[in-house]
Amino acid sequence: MELANELDAIYLDLEDRRDRVKLEEPALFLGSCKDRLVILDEVHRIPELFQDLRGIIDRGRREGLRTGRFLLLGSASLDLLRQAGETLAGRVAHVELGPLDLIEVSEHADALQHLWVRGGYPDSFLANDDEQSFRWRQDFIRTFLERDVALFGPRLPAETLGRFWTMLAHTHGQLLNASQLARSLGSSPQTVSRYVDLLVDLLLVRRLPPLFANVGKRLVKSPRVYVRDSGQVHALLGLANMQDVLGHPVAGASWEGFVIENLLAVAPPRTDAAFYRTAAGAEIDLILTFANGQRWAVEIKRSLSPRLERGFHHAREDLEPDQAWLVYPGHDRYPKAENVEAISLQELMTLLQTRKP
């Protein structure tokens, strides 16, 4: 609402019945707002609106109104929104707004620790204390499962999907094993794949693909799966504060996923992300391939005295990246091995953010 006031825009919250009533005749209402930006929040609540928007946009184009008329906000990827209504292909630009990243909150005290433990949802990160943040995340998960998921696809039992989401938190950062998850869930691998697809489309889970490189080695073909927000990982596992997180086996994988999400939040456009792993054990946590073909290798360690494993060196020999980094929780930047530098997460994010595509 504050943004709308600053922009002299019209803001409609489509979860609010009073605002939905205004759109009972969308062509009439929206057609009268030609000179102002219209912000439609939670647009997935009215999937039939997409059909009307297409006509309104096309009529406006014929009148010389090209871009910047509508700002559509929702809780899912555009692929899901397209399934809910008529496609707006060629009429819409897609901008993914993830949770807060480390650079955005760097002015806050203990930003790195709080962002990792609480995650990047504003209400969770800005809570008065860890317990309040934890309760907010638990309520978010419960509400999302019970109310929101049904809007985006076939009706799924909230309890079943919640159990599955928690399983993914327990296996956070591991290779996707649909058969094993299916046995634990009492379901089929095909159902597990559908559940993963849904959570990926809802921007709750990241499926990080393996890098397929012509290196003459037998490569792992399964993706790794991460719960995208570290605060949600911890809430799903019942970890309310830093002590809880550090005392749990997921700590290392949680830190790894946290680093990956923050790096990808600031990566240049058309950056491809993958991991590299061979059957013989050569492995790098994150490979970033930029639009110009250059490649960065990123290894992630939670220790303040990080060590590079033999598998990393073998993988670097296979891929010959243009630059190799070791991200750790410290602040100093220093050489760790030949052509490998240890670096803080925030500094590497800054390098990525200022790098030309």
C-alpha cells in the first residue's frame, strides 16, 4: 500500500473481498485506470482475471499504451499462474522476488547469523526474538499447506504434503532419490516427482541440476534438492535458534543451501547454476556458468578454518574453471590453494552483483 501511494498507483489486495468486488466487471474497472499503475496483489486468487487482462492490454496497445500499466504480485512462479488462466505471453515480464538476501540486510546487527537462522521472509527476519520468528514460520508453513497449496494444482492432502516437505528438510542438499522418498511416504516415485514439481513451482524448493560436462568421467545425473529459505528448513525441523541449528546434523547442508540461495539472488542475468559430481567422488558444490561462457567454481564450508577436500581438486582439474572460491563464515579474503581464494559470502555476493553478464 505504501508503494502504491508513492507511485500514485491503485492497489488491490485480491485476498480482500472488498477489492475483489471491484473487479466483478474487470474490463470496466481496469479500463478506467489507463493513466495509473494498477497493482494486483495475490493475483492467483482470481485466475479468470488473466483472460480479461489479455484483452485490456491488447486494447491499450492499440491506443498507444505499451508498458507499465499493471504490476501483478503472486505467491508462485509464472508457470503456475499460466496454468490458472489465459497466457500473457509477450505481454508480461517475469521478475522473481525471493526472500531478503545478505546484502539487503547487511546493516542489521548480526545480519549473517540472523538471516541464516531465521530466513529471509521479512516478518521472520525482523521479529523481536528467535522464538517469535520461529512461531511466525511455523504459522506460515501451516497456513500455506492448509489454504494456499490448493489454489495452485490438484487437491493434495495438507498433512501428506507437510510430511513430504519435512522429509526434504531432513535430506536438504542431498541427491533426489524419489524411490526412497516414496517408500517413506507410502507412495510412488511418480507422486514424489509431482510433489517436488509443485514445491519448485511455488518457489519453496530448488532443484539444482548436475553439470553435464564432456570430461570423460561418469557423472551423477540426479539433481540436488534444497528447501530454498533456510528459516523454513529450520522451522520444519523444529530448530528455533542458533544453538538448535548448530546441534543438528543439517547444519552443514543448511549453510550450503543458504550460501547458494544468496549467491543466485545476485547473480547476473542468464547465469546457469549447477553442481558437479562424478561417480569417483570429484565434487564441487556450485558451478556458475555466465552468459559469456566463463565459469566459476564455488566450494562451501561452514568452518572458520575451512579445508579443501581431494575431490574438489580433482573436480577443478576436470573443469578448469576461470575462478575458484571457497566460501566460509569468516570475513578475511586470502589464498587457500593455487588459483583458489577463501572469501566471505557477502564479498562474493558483491563481486557477483557488480560483474558484467
